[in-house]
Amino acid sequence: MALVNGLPFSINVEKSVEAAGYDGILFISAAKPGTEGPAAIQSAIAKAYQIDKAVASDGAVLAVDLPAGRVVYVPVSVNPDFDDVRSFGESGKKAIQRALKAGVKTPLVILSPYANFPYCQLVTLLGVFEALYVNLQYREDRPEVFPKVKQLGIYSTQPKKIDQIVKTAVALENGRYVARDVGGSDPERMAPPKVEEYIRAAFKNEPVSIRVISDLSVFEKEYPLFAAVNRAANEIERHRGRIIILTYEAEAPQETLFLVGKGVTYDTGGADIKAGGIMAGMSRDKCGAAAVGGFLKAVAQLKPTNVKVVGIMSMVRNSVGENCYVADEIIQSRAGLRVRIGNTDAEGRTILTDPLCYAKEEALKSVNPHLMTIATLTGHAYLTSGCGYSIVLDNEAARRTENALLLSKYSEQIGEPFEVSTIRREDYRFHKGKVEGEDVLQANNQPSSRTPRGHQGPAAFLIMASGLDKYGVGSASPIKYSHLDIAGAAGDVPENATGAPLLGLYAKFFNQNLAQLADN
């Protein structure tokens, strides 16, 4: 079952916990057991806590004198010194998982505010949605396992904004479905032509235009670095590359966002092959492009009135074979820079460069542009930030708007945090051509995890090889650019893809919309 245009269960906002049609209530609370929530639920939890203090940490499934008959209570543990709003999303996920084990098919979720985290109701609901997701291939092969529930009820102890919270959560989850489906599927199910097929279906009824480039002659002429990576895969029809351009445009945009996503459907390393068992999991190397598609889906559903968003999904398989590109090749980029290939396993920055150059050209004709690359780019980023965190790096034009700091601030509020890193002069020097006739060095011959400044350097390479360095703060037309390395946040096989950094991007670039959902 290839769901692309809506959640698979009905959602009802209820005005009472006594609403009919539910066989279980989910109660997620950070308050002391038995001190918050509807009276019948408070009483049931308080009685259970009197005889079992572990209820405060482990929760419980309890009988309750309400039409639903039972309550799944999950406490939220919050230490103000180091916890963040993710605790609510994790508890929402835990609650629905426990309810499913108990046999609940029509749950009613009770959302409660918490003073320190103004968006905890939204984050809790997103956690519930996350646990109800079934990966694309499993639901296609085994349709009987999907959906996990028939309907979902939502009740809030402070219902003033609940309708808008639910509407926003549904739009974001529809976007995360696209991002997870594309990012999490195996190398054959989401080979580039299959990605095109899926995306066309996903946006069939959305206010988004789609342009797909698949012609080899166009790749070779206009996207030569992409064409080099695609060379071996192009020998196999079902693996041939695609550049997918999605555009959402409001009537009077005040800002233009260009998102360029890395979509390596499988990364063998190419001629510099990934040896020693480290190739497994490389189907997740397309999560940057997947997030771009997902973000456009969410934008299309939310329909903001003041922005234009252009998403570019650079989809290619980094195959190894007799026609693969190799280190030492010198390839002239779309921007006219002569790039020496140092390592074919640095294919991510290679396939992003020419689409980024295209975005730069379009930015010069656009209102208040901001360019971004999104990629599971380096192991160094994973080692630097750890699991669950993305990294953002700004060029000087973006840094002067405090983009990275604001992205870090707002993304944390919605439970998808970023760490801030900095592009330094050493990064530009590292990638500067070393000899006459070599403008830019793509990479050294070491993994990023063994290269000093291994996640910062690629951002400088992308700026140089795309010609963005000609549009710095000292130029007549400065262009804001940010590089997002999501290697630590995208999700590892065999777990589901996360859809990151979709939520963080929404929180930052549509913060005025998000602010309307705050509990106050």
C-alpha cells in the first residue's frame, strides 16, 4: 500500500474524554502521578501509585470508569538541567506502542501542556504519529499490517489551539511519510526512476510543479559532475539517475528557499569501494533528497502565503563497474571550475555541486534567496554530533542573519535539534587546487572520519566548486548559503528513516506559524 496523499486513519478532535468509539485512552503527563488530567484518570493513576511507586517511572495500563474502559499512562521524565521537548515525543511514541500491545485499535490521546516547552502538545502528537508509521515496503508486501489503528482521537486539557496543532501535525507527518518512504526504502525499491514515480504520485494533487531531468546528454552538458557519478549506474536502465526539481510558489513571496538534497540511492564507494563490511546501510545515503521531497510535501499542505520553495532532489546510484568514474579525473563543473577527483566515495559533494550551481543561477533572479544543501554527507559529522543531531554551517552572508543560531534555537523547540559548526579559512585552503590547471580538489583519499575538519571542509568545497564564492558579502549580490549535514540524524538501518531535518526547517523558516501553536 503506497500511501502518498494522507494518513491512513481518521483523526477526530474530541471535546470530552467520554466520547464514544474508543477502546483505550493514552495519557502522557509530566506531572506527579494522579495530579493532572480528567478526574477519572487522576483517580485511577493515584490509586495505582499508592500501591506501586514504579508507576511514576514506568507507567501502567489501568481500568478507568470512562467509555474507553482503560487508560495507558506514560509519565514524562523531565530534568530541567538537560532534558528537552524530545522527552514528550518519546513518551507519545511509547504510549501508542504500549497501547497497541494491549490490543487498542481506536485510541484517544490526551495532550497536556507543560510550562517549559510551549510546543510539547505538537511534539507529543508527532511522537504518536511516528510510532504508527509502517515502512513502505512492508506495507506494500504485507497490507494486512497497515494501518496499525482504525481511528485516532485527540483531546487536549487546554483545547484553545488544538485544531491548529492537529492540522499542523498532520501536514508535517504527511511530509515525513514522503521523507521516510524515499529515505528508508531499499536500493531497488527507491532506485532513481522509482523515486521519480513515487514523487509524481505524492504530488499529484498538490500545488507543486515537477520537472525531472533524465536525459544523459543534459547531464553531461549541464551537470557534468553529477554525470560522472551516474556514469556506471547509467549502464543499468533501472539505476539511471534523475534530478527532480519541485517548486512551490506563493502569490507574493518575500523569501525564496532553495533546498538541494543528496539522493545517493546506494553508495558502494565507487572505484574507491567501501570495503571491510562498511557498505551495509548505504541505502540511507539518499535521506537528504528524501527530506527535501518531504519538506515540499509539508509546505504544499500548509500552503504558506509568503514564500517560494524550490527543492532539488539529486538522485543517483554510486555504482562500481567498468564505466565508473575514478580518482585523478579532472572534470569541469557547471560553474566552469576544473575539479580534480580525489576519492570516488566523496560522491555526495560531487552530485550536489552542479544542482547547487543551478540554484545559484536561479537565486540571482529571485526574491531574498537562501540556498541550502542537505546531505548524509560525512561520518565526521556523525562522530562530531552523535546520533540524533544534524549540523548546520553558514557562509558569511547567512551567518550575518544568525541563520544557524536561529535554526538551532527553533529546531530544538520542536524536538529536532541542530548543532552549529563554522566554515573556516582552513577549509577553503584544503580544497583549493594544488597545481596549475586544477581549480578545486574534491577530496583527499582518506575517509572524512579520519580527516581533520572532515565535515566542515565539504561545505567550503561546495561553495568553491559551484561558484558561490563569487557571491560573498563583498560582492554586489551576496547570496545566503547553509550546508546541513544530517549524517547523525537520518536514522540507521534497520530502524526507520526519521525524515530529519524536516521539522527543524519548518520551525525555523515558518516560525511565525509555529508560534501560533504555543501553549500560553
